[in-house]
Amino acid sequence: MTMLLTLAASSLRKLVSTTGKGSVSLLDLPSFTITQLQLRGLNVPSSMLAGWSLADLDQLRDRGDKAGCPCLVLIEDPPLRFADPLLDVRQAAAERVHRLAVAANRLGCNALAVRSDAPDTDEALELTATELKAVMPGVERLELNLLLAPHAGLTDAPDRLTDLLKRIGGFRIGSLPDFAHAAASGDLVETLRKLAPYAGAVHASVNGFNRRGTHKGYDLAQGVEAIRGVGFVNTLAINYVGDGDPLTNIESARKILQQAIDANERPK
């Protein structure tokens, strides 16, 4: 199997949200992504769909299918408070997951990704696991996977995140690792090697490049080698988070990442 490069739609947030000449509508983003960026799928943040109806979601799904660039993961932007002491706050988090799952299903996604806002305590771990176990049947009925992205606190350390995944259990719970989070941990390779076996997708966050064409902050190819080394063959989404021209930086990242994918898939 081949690892496919995709796009985190938030990379083009400024371009998509602008009006006037040169802007790209969100409905046109699938065709733009595959024809202009040569990337084969979209991970879409929920904030970019604010105010959309189910009919709007259906239309984006149809556009993605026709372009050959489907929506793959719906990502909730703010973390959810599954371990809050207040029951109504936890219930609100669970209800939000339900609404997101319905939207993800209408988009044709295979996964919904969320983050957990919780302190790094054993009590919070147990409470978060209990709450997420309770929402999993609804997610599974919609034939979705639920992915947990790392977040400060409980799920920051890879061992704690994998422990939480094991406590929840099941075939449709997984992780959404990010190169930037792994690099910030102090050991990009080891963090990715711990999280990638559970990953439904991975984000390769891109900061930008220096004049020599080297990525700022960490080695993108090293990240590919780390996840491929533990058998990850799902989708790798370019997530541009810099302040420069997104199209130029995405293209530079695509070339580096594709070269690394090809190198790690050749027979040894």
C-alpha cells in the first residue's frame, strides 16, 4: 500500500475565506487541491463549515467525489471537555461529538478528529475514557473512526494518549499525530513511532523553508521515515501553519514528503 499525500484545508484558510479576484470557494477546494496542488484528499476543520446546512455538506461531498479529492477527516477546532467536573459540560461535549459525527458522515469522511481538554491526572484519564466509550456506539453506527489529536495536558505525552486509546478500546478509536507536536516533545521520531501504529491519519505541519529549501524546525523526511518504519500507510496531510505564501510552501513540502515516501517504499 502507498501512503497518500492530502491537504489540511486550514492551510488555505486565508485564501478560501478572502473575497474577490483570486479567491477559492470552499466548494471548489477539492478540484483546486487535486489539480493545483496534486494532493488527493481533504481534512476539513469544523470552523470552516460554520453555518452550513446538511445540503451544503452534501454538495461539498459531491464536489469532492467528482474531483477525486474526497473529504477524509472532519476536525473539531477547539478541544472538548470530556473530563470536566460538571456533568452538563461533559454532556455538551458528547452532544458536540454527535453533531460532528453526523456532519462527517454527510461529508463522506472516514473519520472525525477531536482533542481533549483535560489535566494530566489518572482521574481525568478514567473520566475521559468513560465519556468517549459512551459516544463510540453513535460514531460507529455512522461508520466513522474517532481520532484523538494530542493536546496540552492529558494527551500531550504519547504514552498517556496511547493509554487512553487502550482504555477506550475498539477498532474505530485511533490517534491523529502531528509532526509539529512530535518535534515539540523533544524526540520527533520516538513520539511518532509510538502514536503512528494507532493513527487513522497523520498531519505534517509545515512552518516554511529557508533559502536552502530546508524546512524550519524539523526534518519532514525524518517524520515520514518514522511513521513508515512502524507500518503506517494511511494518509499524510500537509498542514501549512506559516505566514508566507501557502501555495509555494505546500508545493515545497509536497516534493520533500513525496520523495521521502518513495524512498521508504522502495524494496530494501
